[in-house]
Amino acid sequence: MTTAAIIVAAGSGSRVGGEIPKQYHNLGGQPVLRMTTLAFARHPAVDRIQLVIGEGHEPLCRQALDGLDLPPPVLGGTTRQASAHNGLEALAANPPERVLIHDAARPFVSNELISRVISALDSHPAAIPGLPVADTLKRVEEHFVRSTINRVGLMAVQTPQGFRYDLIRAAHRRAAEVGVTDMTDDSSIAEWAGLTVVVVAGAPDNRKLTTAADLSDAEWRLSAETMLATGDIRVGQGFDVHGFEPGDAVMLCGVRIPHEYRLSGHSDADAPLHAVTDAILGAIGEGDIGIHFPPSDPQWRGADSAVFLRHAVQLLAARGGRLANVDITIVAEAPKIAPHVAAMRERLSAILGIKGDRIGIKATTSERLGFTGRREGLVAMATATVRLPWE
């Protein structure tokens, strides 16, 4: 049976605050809408995804879903009910047998929950996830308790809500025709139309983000999960030396610094980038820069050392790891490093994909001792702290 997912993202999300609707706010570095959409795109039983967005949201939607191969979104209506109806009608030209309707502001929907709803549709016309109400419920008027509500049998329902497509579309059409427009979820329309709705186990994590506090809590949750998942903390170190030769500039941390000499080497001889590359490779047990980019290979002659560093970062990412911090010390009598530290940090931030406050760059001299003191070359030392998943 074919299954389509409708993601309703037409709301203004005004209770969150800010200049954009909540579904376009970032969580863990990506928009809420993208997180929600990917949850369905990655499910093997979901064949199509139809987005329903608000008027004027097109630029935000394109940015949030950049790179995903999806049908064009359709515009929602003035109510959630109308928006879901528009999504159903958008599927009518090539109707699926089953449809899931989900709130865009529920980005933590799990693969298992989606599967439970889909499986229930094998034997029922409608299925929704629900959680038993645990708190005592009070009916309150003007801040005063008027009565206590018996919570036995009460459920808090979530999305995705699943339906046989033809039945829920017919129910939506009929409701629209007779002027029933105040339904807050699609299962209410199914009940109104006489469809039997079965409840499957919901998930506490599948909460709807409604307020700014919800977004803050979700951000904290993502950070905590990432820290727990990548609790294998390792530190690597790197060391590189390059001599001077006649020239007019040196490359340090990807920044060209005017000088009376250049650094001698097979590539661009960017000693700090080489040291950081070795530090990351060492932290993940991947040897050193010479193993991956042999100086005997002519293709690396004059190469931008950022290529080497990006390779190390990619190896780290392939292991499911993250770079937490790099710290660099440059030992040289000249040139002066301090005036260029901000530019160097900015360049490293772009290469490494981490914020500038996670990058330390320091410079010192050797008090005119040794080859650096004689201005024959310079030294770069680096440490890298990485986080890897436990194996």
C-alpha cells in the first residue's frame, strides 16, 4: 500500500516570538521543518511528502528544505483544518492508499512511532498516537477551580495521524461543504464522519513546540543527546616545522601574511594547518598527514593545505565524531602574528566547521635561541579535542 505524508507547516507560530514562524527556527543547527521532513523522508514506508505552508513562507521553506527532492508545497488555509484539507487535495491527482498528517512543529517524531501508525492502518480506517493523561485535570473559570475532571480513559493525542486516504479526504470535503470548520485535529473530523479511530502508543518525546521555552528545552535536549552519544573524548597533538626561503609572504592558518621570506615545503607549507591536521588524525588513530598526502606525490605540489585539513575533518565526521576544540601555538621571531589572529581564526572556523571561540591561536618566540631564534624557520604545534561515539 502506498503511503503519503502531509506536513502541515502553515501556522504563524506567534507564541514562540521572533521574526519568523517557529517551524523555521533552528534546532541543533537546522530548521525545525527540515528535521520534521527528514523524519518522514527517511522512513522506508513513506512514498511521498506534501508540505503545506503559509502564504509568504516560500523563501523560508526553500531555504529550510534546500537539497531535498520534494514536490512543490501548497498553501494552507486560515485554519489548521483548511490547511490539512488543502494538503489532501494536493494528493488527489495521484492518490495514495494511506496518508499521515503531521504537525511541522513536532520534529522529534520517531521512526518507530511512524511505523506504529502505519501498521494500524492495515486493519483500521484511522489511527492516532496517544498518551494517557497523568495529571489531575481541573475545569477553571476566571482563575477559579469549578470542578475536577475524571481522567480515567482520557488521552492526549499527537501526530502523525493516519487514515485511509479516500475516507479522510471525503470527510474533509463533507465538513467543508456543510460549514464545519472548527476541528483542531484530523481525527476529530474522522470521528465526526463516523470513522472508527484506533489509538496506538504515542511517545513522550514527540512533543509539539509551541512556546519559546519549548524551543529552548528542545535545544538543550539535542545538545545533551549529542554529548551523551559522543562521550568518547580524545585529544591528539600535531607538530610541524618549515624553514624559510626567499619570498614575499608566508601562509599561516590559511592567511597570506607579507614577509621577507616564504616557507619551504612541497605544498603551501602552512605549518599550523599541517599541525592541526596531524592533531585530528592522531586523535582518531588515522596516522599522519604524510600517509594521506605523501610529499613524493606531485599532485600535492603547491597545494592549499586546507585540502589536507578538510580531509581530516571528513574522516572524523565519517566516524560520527565532532571537533570540540583546537589550540595552536606558533613559535617564530617574525613575522608578527597578533595582527592576523582574527583573520586566521575566521579562516579556520570556515574550514573546520566550528565556532571561533573553539579555536585558540597563540604566538611566541624562542627568545632568539635555536633555528627559530636565528630566523631560519618557524614551528607550529597544535592539539585537537574530538568527541566520538562509544564503540
